[in-house]
Amino acid sequence: MPPNLGLSDWWGREARKGTPVVVTMENPNYSVVEIEGPEMEEFSSAEKGRGKNAKQFTWVLLLRAHRAANCVAWLANAVWALPRAVSKRLANRSEEKPEKSRLLYKFIRAFVVLSLAVLCLELVAYWKGWHFQRPDLDLHLPEKLEISSWAHGVYISWLGFRAVYIAYAIQILSKFCVVLFVIQSLDRLVLCLGCFWIKFKRIKPTAESDPLKEGSDYKYPMVLVQIPMCNEREVYDQSISAACQLDWPRDRLLIQVLDDSDDESIRTLIRTEVAKWSQQGVNIVYLHRLVRTGYKAGNLKSAMSCDYVKDYEFVAIFDADFQPSPDFLKRTVPHFERNPDLGLVQARWSFVNKDENLLTRLQNINLCFHFEVEQQVNGVFLNFFGFNGTAGVWRIKALETSGGWLERTTVEDMDIAVRAHLNGWKFIYLNDVKVLCEVPESYEAYRKQQHRWHSGPMHLFRVCLPAILTSKISAWKKANLILLFFLLRKLILPFYSFTLFCVILPLTMFVPEAELPIWVICYIPVFMSFLNILPAPGSFPFIVPYLLFENTMSITKFNAMLSGLFKLGSAYEWVVTKKAGRSSEPDFQKSIEGLPQFHKHVSDSALTELSKDVKTPRGKRVNKIYKKELALALLLLTAAVRSLLSAQGIHFYYLLFQGVSFLLVGLDLIGEQM
């Protein structure tokens, strides 16, 4: 039974009026009678108040002590389990596949070796009491008579060399990166202000007609739904089931399941699912390519070449893990009516597994900012944004006039969006139309996804830059495409994040003359992280892990950016993101309420299929060991030790926690196992 803290008595104490009550306990030995009278009542209330206050204070102390004990126990368990987890990862490790270009890893490894050597020299100088350089003091080089040993001479030579040759170069590079950092931060701030203005003015795209209203005379156009997939055993039935339950006239809708799977068992499962819905009266076809070239772009291009496509006006695209609500088409397609310049209507993503682990929570922060702020602001003020590749409806004429799907990059969605923008088509983003999907639950899957998302845009920039410069759009739109869309948000962001926080900052610990100011490494990053978390207010407890993890991911994004910009070996690498097949039955059941009986009947039978996990038995998972992340962890921890010698508190804590973050990621201790 829970303890009575007396809160209900306190709440109603002032309101007690009326006839006094006499309470007699049925006991032969004694009875308790309430005695009336002002003095006795005042005395009794004072005694009760003191008693209740003492009890409340005791219970509060006990509760706080209990919580503190639980917290200490949790920390102790985490610390105790960490060495075992690390040893398990090392025992079951699987190193990264050799890359064609290992220049970045070699650079980091050489940097680590040099830092360790300098740290040993600095430690010897510290214990020997030699001159220790501080950034707020002028450099004083001792005379020859003051040099006590050859090691002292080496240290003095190092001080002179770093002051003359290294410090100036680091200062120039750091100032350049700080300028880029400030510019990118201002861009984020402007986007947030634009989002606040949209919320304040309640700006929202509206359609000319609403087919959801009763008695609407809306004329339903022909709509094609495409579901591209490749070896996605875990989620294929979810997307097909959701697409087949779209509330749209059956004679005005056709669903194409574009299966690029090379596993015959998966193809059999997908064909069976398609046949099941076809028997229930749904217009659905199964397409499989014999020549699987061009990845997703080649798959979509092949489907658009069918003869019957010319009879359709719009095409909706959903990836294999996306589950649109039944009213999706009724909330998106009407926006095209009486708007002949509109080429794309993009919906927002909503994640069924955002609370699965720490990695999914951090991804949710980034993607919420992307959709709530970036996509919405660009859609309202510029009528242009990058197509997200899924959960969108295209006017087929816009695709055809823009050249259709091209296989030249791994970001075919951004490619077609840029070409459509150059041809004068406008885009609309609907923030209130959400489509359920998944985010990667393992670091390996997330890392490969981010590599493609950051190498593809740079590869596309190389390819489409001449077309942008020679297009007929206004100079402002050209500047927005080149400077903001590509350079600032796709190139500059990963460049300064890695260079400033993973290279320059630890380097300044060994070259104090070029020390970074505190506002660069603390105030602005925390403020920008605060802005990024605003669209996902429930994620505020994760602001510190988010800041550290974003800097940890900078090495992957920087490496991907270089691969795409200079067309290295991994620039055209496409790896299908691993799905977990999380069921979203409550959300999906809620979304189909109020539909006609046909759809209700179909969804009831389909929800059983949605909740099934059709995964095949898998062997023991082999954990990855990421060398670049581990090398950077060693570098940052080495710099943290060096910062202790100069008593730089903020720098030490930042380098320590960032180094631990790199260590956890390098040992694959974040993601689905945690």
C-alpha cells in the first residue's frame, strides 16, 4: 500500500466547514471522540500539522535516498559491464573492409603517433620543471647555459619550432574554420526564425478542394503507386499492405511492387503477398528486373517505361519500410488541382522505432529538425527542397520534362529534384501529413546510410554544376542552389565539423599559441544543439549525447564528402539500409478508423500480417571495429591528458567526453545492442 503523505488532507484543509463529526472506534478498551472548541481545535491542528510535516519530510528524504541509490547502482552496473562489453567486442570483432583510399586513416594514425611522442616530451618537461609555454605568456627561450640536458635542448627546439612554423598555420586554418562555423550557425538560426514565423503566422499549404469533406465533387485523377525494394524481407509486407489500403477509387489506382531482390525466397514471399491482395480486388502488379543496374534509379526508370504509365497523371513513391495512412492520397493529390506549376508534394516521415535505443533517439533529433525546419522553411519561402526519395507524390509530367530518373549518382531523389527546379517546377511540403517508417537501429547500418547521403550530393554537385550555371532560372535561385543547398549544407558543414573539432582542437593542446576560444568549443555548439532539439522537445535530456555524437559522425560525413567530391571508390556505393521490421499496429489501426467497410475488412486481416516478424534465423552477430573512430579516440584522449598540464578545464572535459564518445562508437557499443 503506498504511503499517505497527507496531500489530500492538506488540499482540503481550508475547505472543511459544516457540522463536526464524532468518530467512535469499535473497541471495548477505548474510544476516540472529537472535542469541539476553538482552543482544542487550534491545538489539535497544530499538532497534526507538525506530525504531517515531519512525516512528509521523512518520506521525501527516503524517496530521494532511494533514487540516489538507484542512480549509483545503475552507474556501478554500467561501469562494471563496460569492460566485459569491450572484451566481448574485441573477441567477436570484424574489421572494416579495406577501402581503396585509406589516406584519411593513415593521416589520423600518423597524427596520433606524433601526438603521443609530443605528449611524452611535454610530460618530461613538466616533471623536470622546464619552461612550460602558456598562451597568455610571451615565449622565452633559455640561453645555452640554462639548458640542462639534451632532452631539455630538444624541448626548447620544439618550443621554437611550434611558435615559428606551426602556430601561425594552425591559427590561419582555425580562423577559416571558425568563420565557416559562424556562417553555418547563422544559416541554422535563420532557418529556425523562419520556422517560428511559419508557426506564428500559421502558414500552411491549402488545396483547392478537399475530397475528405462529405458531398465533395472532387474528380479523382489516375494515380500510380510505386514500392521499390531489394532484399527487404523484414518490411516488404508492411509497405504492400499499407499501399493496398489507400482510400482511393480502385479503378483510379494501380500499385507497382518493384522487386530488385536477388534472393529467390524473398521474391517468392513478395509475389505471394502481391497475389493475396490481387485476389481481394486490389489493382497491384509485381515487377522484377532481369538486369539490375542503376540501383533504385534504374528500378524506377524501368517501371516508368511500361506502356500503361501514360494513362496516369501522378505517381506516389514509398520505400519498403514506409506505411502511409489510408487518407494519404486524399491529403496530397488535391494540392495539384489548379496548380499546373506544382511538380512535387512531399510528406513528413514519422518513426515507429524512435525510442528503441540511444542511436534512434539521436537520429530522431536530426530528422525532426530536417523536416520541421529545413524542409518546411524551404518549401514555404522558396518552393524548393530536396526530394526525400519516398513519401512523396510527383506529377508524371514533371518527371518526364526533367529527364526522368537518371542512374548517374546514388542520390537519384536529389538529382531529379534539382533538375525539376531548374525546369521551373515548384514543390510543396506538408508537415502535417506523416508517413510511418523506420530509422536504422545499428551503427553499421546508420553509418552506411550517412555515407551515401553525404557522398551522393557532392558527386551530384560535380555533375550538375554546369547545368545550374547555364539554366534559365534567376541568379538568386542559382546562388541558393550553389552556395546554400550544396556548398554550405553539404560540403562546409562536414568539413569544419571534422577539421575544427577533431583535428584543430586537439592540435591546439600541443600548440597553446593557437588555442581556440571557449565560445567556439562550448557556447555556440551548445546553443546550436539547443536549436536542433527544439522540434523534438522530448529529446532535451539527450542534448549532451547529441552534441558528442554529431561530432563523432563528422569523420564519416567528412570521408563521404571527400569520396563524392573527388569521385573516389566509394562514391557510387549503394548498400540497402538494414530494417528491423518494427510493427506499428496501434498507429496503423488508429489511422484506418472511419474508412469504408471494404478497407476495414482488409486492414483487420492485414494487421495480423503486419505484426508478424518474418525474419529468417540469423547467426551470431559479429561486431565491427572501426579503426578511424578508435584512432581519433586515442588522439582526443591524448590531447585531454595534455590539457591537464596547462589547467584548461573546459578543454579537458570536452576532449575527454568526446574521446570516450569516439571510443564507444569505434567499438560498436552504440545502437541495437545497447
